[in-house]
Amino acid sequence: MPVQTYDQTWQLFLRTMQYTSRRPDFLPYCTLKPIHDFIEQNKEQVTLDWGCGENNHKLVYGCDKWIGIDRTLEADIYGFPRDVWNTIPQSTAILAINSVHFSPNVYDEVERIITDKLVDGGAMFFTINDTGHAKAALYSDIDKWKKLGTVDYFWYIDDHREQLENDLADHLYNDPTADMKLGATDMSDMYHHVHKLTINQDPFHGRLRVKITK
């Protein structure tokens, strides 16, 4: 399956939901570029997909050495990580997209994962969305994450909010096919709909994204 990368979730959301797509008969696998780059860098390594869902990364990218962990039928290790901890091997890389935020203390959870499941020199890429258990803002201090290793990548949505909002509005209000594809007559309503699901919240790729090398 072909992969299409985007810089931000709102762009991916519009394409995936086919809101402004000019080709409704064709839909690639869509992801963010930093996540795509991490997968490509580690696709030949033993990598843990922490909370893998349907294990799509392994399927799409052909990551034969990847180990998906989740309580889903498609996972390689069936169960929530906390329940199958002793069956999870150490690895050279860990990807956790919107999964560690289900812990009561995300920092402690990431520290435990890096300490127990990541080899020296390995890297973990994780994202945090706002949930009932955690708020990304509580973990947006980069200095705290530096205590766990080298922070190679750090992105917190509120640091970029104004630019994201301007870019989203500019695209929607100037896309000549938006009305036709959305069946919408009020772009203001559409803007607030997309904003709510990709900026105010980000259930796809998280409001906080961090890569740490041990």
C-alpha cells in the first residue's frame, strides 16, 4: 500500500476523511512525516509497537521484525502492556502512538518502558493526547524528558497553535472543491469541526510528540 505523509494532522484528516480529496477512488495509508521517518529508520530492527491497534504499521511497511502489543486480534502479543509485561522483550526501538497516556502518570510509564524494554542506544517515539487520564500540557516541559535520555524530537501543539489555525483556515476557505466535497455551505462550521478533532484534540497522533534516545 502506498504511503502519503503530512506535516500536520489536520492535513491528514482532510485527506483520510476525503473532505477535500479530488480522488475519492484512491486512498493511501496516511501518516505524519516524523512517524514515517521513525518507522523507516527502524523497519529492519526489532521494534515494539506499543498499543499497536490493528498492527497497521507492520502490515503497511512490511516490518517483519516488529512486535505489536495490544488487546486486539491483530497484535503479536495479545493484551494491554501492563498485563503482559513479562512477555515483552527488549528492543532497539519503541513506537507508542497515543497509548502511554492511559497511564495515571505518563512520565513514570515512559521511564519504566525506556528502563526495562529499550536497549542502550535505542529510541522511543511516543505521543500523548488529552484523555481522562492525562493532559498533554502536564508533560510539555522538555527538560523533564531530557532526564530520560537525549530528546531528538519534541513537538507540543500549543507552541504552534496560531500557525496551525491560520493554515487550516487558509486551506479550507481557499479550496475551490471544499463546498462540493463536503456538501457544506458554511466553511466556518467545517473549520470548527476539523479544528476540534485535529488541533483542540488529536486522537490520531497526539498533542505532544517526543522522541528520546536512551
